[in-house]
Amino acid sequence: MRLVIMADTHVPKRARDLPAPLWDDVDAADVVFHAGDWVDVALLDALEARAARLVGVYGNNDGPALRARLPEVARVELDGLRVAVVHETGAAGGRERRCAAQYPDADVLVFGHSHIPWDTTAPNGLRLLNPGSPTDRRRQPFASFMTATVLDGALVDVDLHRL
């Protein structure tokens, strides 16, 4: 099962649209995750139209129209892999410990907010993934998103794509 993981798209404030390579991966994915800060409902509509399955949450820059359609936290199970999605997890220091306590029933936590790619594993085995931003790199040397595969209930082949 092929996954695309994105966050902090800020369309159309930071870019008019998602980059073409990201759209190509969306079209090929089985599940697309968006960890908030969409900014415009039009992007949600476009991803719902193109993605085979979309799992998303709202972020701190998302207004009432997006909050009416998206949860603050989403949880899905994919072939036995338990995935939680949230926009913000707080400061980087202590993140693994905090998130492991907050999401004890998840195997993977997808999050955004910082625009900083993140891939770590908490002592309890929780994998934390932040794909960065495909449109607003901020202090990062490149814009980014992630892809991954779920195989036999495990997350494998996690790749950070630089744009």
C-alpha cells in the first residue's frame, strides 16, 4: 500500500498549487495523508477528487470551513498499521516521550506545523513523521514531502522527497 504524506501546504498563500511531482505521487498513491495547514478549501476538494483515499486534519492556519470538514486528530488502520495524524505536537524537545504518552494506541504519528522534516522513533516504538512543507520551506534548504509503503502491517520505504 503506497502512502503520500504532506503537511503545511498553505495553498494559495505560499504557492498557487502543489508541485507537479507531488501531484504525480498523489495520483499513484493508495492513501494520502495531509497533516494540516491547507489554508483553502479548494485544495481539500482537489485532493478528495484525485486521491484514492484521503486522511487529513486541520491546522492552526485553517479557518472555519476547513475545520467543519476535518478533525483535529485522525486515526486509521492500514493493513494492521495504526496511524494517527495531528497538526501540532509542541516543542521538538521531549517530542517522542510526549507523543508516545498521547498516542499509545498508534504505531505511526504523522504531524506538521514546523515545516521541518522529522523521522524518529520513540522508545515505545511509535514512529514520528513530519514531511516538512512542499510549498513553504521556511528555514529548510528545500521544500519536501514523504512517501512510504505499508507492507504486512509494517511501515517500510519511508522516503523524504526534496522539491
